[in-house]
Amino acid sequence: MRNTLKLEKISFGYLNKKNSSVNPVLDNFELTLKEGEIGIVLGPSGGGKTTILRAIAGFLDPIQGTIKIDGRDVFNSQNKSSYIPSEQRNVGMVFQDFALFPHLNVKENIIFALTKGRLRFVTEENIDRVEKMLSLTGMTNFAESSIQNLSGGQKQRVALARALAPSPKLILFDEPFSNLDPALRQALVKDVREMLKATSTTALFVTHDQLEAFSLGDRVGILKDGQLQQWDSPYRIYHEPKNIDIAKFIGQGALINGFQDGDTVTTALGKLTLKNNFMSTRKLSEKQVKVLIRPDDIIHDDESNMSATVVKKIFRGADFLYTLKLPTEEEVLSFVPSHHDHPLHKPIGIRLEVDHVVTFDSTEPSFTF
């Protein structure tokens, strides 16, 4: 499958006017998206996520690096003649504030994208395309509606329809759900993924919302210090993080002490086998390590011979998030069904179900996150 997007060694910084220095934002940033894939860049606010999208769209030029769209250079710091301006890159963009035209109705907003603003020159082919996009996004009954009369979710559907209408090679999404309430956001995330897959559209989202990233993405990456720390499936990002920073950024868990001897790691929870795990410590020698334990690795089991003491609990509706203290005074987390409401400072039976044994070379104390 061919690459729709490829970023190579992208660097960018903003000029500090006070001392004329450059504040780095991206540093040798690299990313690849194959045709039809949905990619998600996760990171904190101010970390450079929007800068990535703006560079791809052609709204700003990196200091160095290469941007390829559909196999063709659109920016190459070593070959200025290959530069392709924004309007010729065949890239759509969806913004968090929707960026719709309030003086145009729903249908006219989509026509605008197809005619590049020349609404008087609309063709029957354009109208057919608009109708298809309205049907795809569930907005057929709102074709003549004013943008100002739409809900936030409806506006985002119109923005997606407008972005999809010209059949772009790539659509960029800048935190598109951040202005929506949680219930609407969850439903729209599912619908948007289905729409993108139905049209085989390649898309790149940036967000700080982990659940959004896991629900949407085929590939997810963590942006830290201007670089993509890991670019992988959501499953592997969660279960097989490359380093402690990624482990802490994605989801919850604990890092407990372990002693590695060959392919076996001994912990307070028992002996674990590394099984040639992709992210486990590579050198099978004797050493102290930290072992990643996720809340879903610890199963409540009253029949188990192993126990831990409940020291904290957070009710989450369908389950509790328990903080459990082990005999070694180390703590782990566990998701326990909400009908198991155990008192604090009392022991409960637990057993370990770990499919992915992930260890890190670290001497810092054990902790939960």
C-alpha cells in the first residue's frame, strides 16, 4: 500500500523577538501514513501539534525537512523548486471552531469547497457530489438550513462534508471535537471514523484526548520534545510503550520492582516470562528493572491465594478504580466491577493476567500514575 503522507526530518521553531533566538517546536519530526489510514498525534497543548498540520497544509514552511503527499514532494528544504503551494496540495482541513461561512447555508458551504468560492459556476456534477456528502454525514434534511441554527455536532458534520467533497488525498483535523460536550463527542468520533473509512480517506488528527485517539486511530503517536516518541497501533501504544514517559502519558498503571534473570522477571506479584516481547528489556541478563502493570492486568478474585489491601477507590459507574497495596508496600491499580464494593484498608483476593510483560531499565522508586 502506497504512502499518502511522509514527513522526513521536519524541524521548525518560532523566533523569540526579545533575544532573536529560535524556540524549537519540531526537531527531526518524522511520520508516515499509508493510503486510507487514520493517524493521531497525541500531545499536550503548546507541544507543536497544530504546527505539524500547518506545515503539511502549506500554511507555514519548516526550517528543514521534506513533506511528501501522495509520493510527491510538496516541500523540500534542499530543493526549493519542488515547492507546491497550499491551494495545490489537495489537502482538506477541519478546525475545532468549524470555520464555516455563516452567510451561506449548509449546501452552499459544501458547494463553496467544490467551486473554490465561485458558487455561480456550480455544475450538476457538483450538486450530485453535495447530495452524496450530505447523505454520508446525515445532513440531507438540513441542506437549506442556516449554519447559525445548527448544533455543534451538526456544524462539525458540515465541516467534514465540506472537507470530503473535493475528494482530497488527505484531510487534517485540528482537535475537531474539543468544543463538543462529552456525550456528543463520543458519538461523533465513531461516526467520523466510519465516514472516513467508507470513503477510504487518509486522515491525520491532532488531539490531547487519549480516548479519542484510541477510538479513531489506526496509528497513534506521542509528540514530546518536538519528536514522535512512538508511532504504532493504539493497542501496542497502550500495552507495549517504548519508554516510561509514553507509559505514563497513555492510560493509568504502576511501575513496580522486578529482578530479571534471563527471560524471567520476579516481582511482588510473582514470576513473569518475557516471551520475546517487542518492548521488553532486550538484553536477557541479571538486573533490576521496573515492570509495567496496567489496571486491567490485576483481576479481583476472591478464590486467589494472592491478596492486596485496598488503600484508595474511585467509583466510575460500571467499575471502581482500586489502589491496592502489596506486601512489599508497592502499589498497583485495578479495575473492579462496581458491585464489588470493598471497604478501605481491607485485603481482597487478586490474580495477575498479563499478556504483555513490559520492563524498563530504571532505578527510580515504584509508583502509580
